[in-house]
Amino acid sequence: MSCSVQSVLAQVPRIAVSVNGVAIPHDAIAREVQHHPGRTPVHAWQQAARALVVRELLLQEARRQGLTAAPRTDGGGRREADEEALIRGLVEREVSVPEADADTCRRYYDRNCSRFRSRDIYEASHILIAARRDEPAAFGAAHACAERLLALLQEDPARFAELAALHSACASASSGGNLGQLAGGDTTPEFEQALLR
């Protein structure tokens, strides 16, 4: 069974897409869909069609205003397409971008500081001494081993990677117990509490 966009969309009746009488060709949407990853192939198709409708609206408005394309060339000699130049010209003409001074930026930041902060990230290493609580002998032996390792590390913290490689029951033992970067919710609540200490 195939999950390709073509096989899914082949089962969906084609709906003509047009903007003020200008048709958006089916094959143009098919080419555009690669730029719109969606939850489903149909959703991606809808997003691609919407993008082309917006593009056509912008082109129609640029032409209505009598704008002419003034394509630019970049440092590599690549020339902007005429339609892209028209859209750029329309945006430059119609959209004014205010210049913010330092006080305005500071005010915005102070009012929205949560938007400028990611979750807490921790760099963590551990030594996993595994044992089930319902096996008292094994749990006692694991607890005693953990206590010995803790005493050794309190004497010489530089031995952490060596002791992790020798004693950890985690795959991270091969990297000295290093778990890499962790964020809140990545581990068990007990482990996360230990990270906060």
C-alpha cells in the first residue's frame, strides 16, 4: 500500500482553484506541495494551494497598482524572477517597518520575557546502579555499591567517568556516564529533582 501524495490525492476529487478568475493549475500546486510539510498529504496540498492563492493575490494587487518588475541580481549573478520582483516591490511599497529604539526594545522584552527563554537545559552524567525494590537482597547490594561509589567520588570527583564506565548499568557507561543535554520532562521526576540540587 502506498502513502504517496499522488496516491492519496488520486482518491480526492479535484477542486478547481482560482483567484478572481485566474486559475491556479493543478500541476503548479503539485510542484509547490514539497515546500509545505503537513500532517497529512491532503493538508500539505491545501497549504500549497493556499500559498499559491496568496501569491496570485499579491501579483494581482501589484499589477492593479501599476507596478513594474525591477529584478535584482545577487552577488552570484542570479537574477530575481519578474513575478518575485513584483511581489517584493509591492511589499516594499505597502509595508512600513518601524524602527525601534533601545527603550522600545527593552520595554517589549520586559513585557514578553517568557517568549525569549527556552526551558531549562541541564548537562548531566550519572551512574545507574539498577535493582528492583521488590528484591531485597539485590536492592541492598545495589544500595551498598552506590554508597561506596559516592564515598569514592566525594574523595576524588575526577574519577566519575572511570567509575561510570566500570559500574553503570546504563548505555551511557561507554561515554563516562554522560547523558548529554536534558530538559524538564525528559527524565523521571526523581531524577529531575536531583538535577535541581
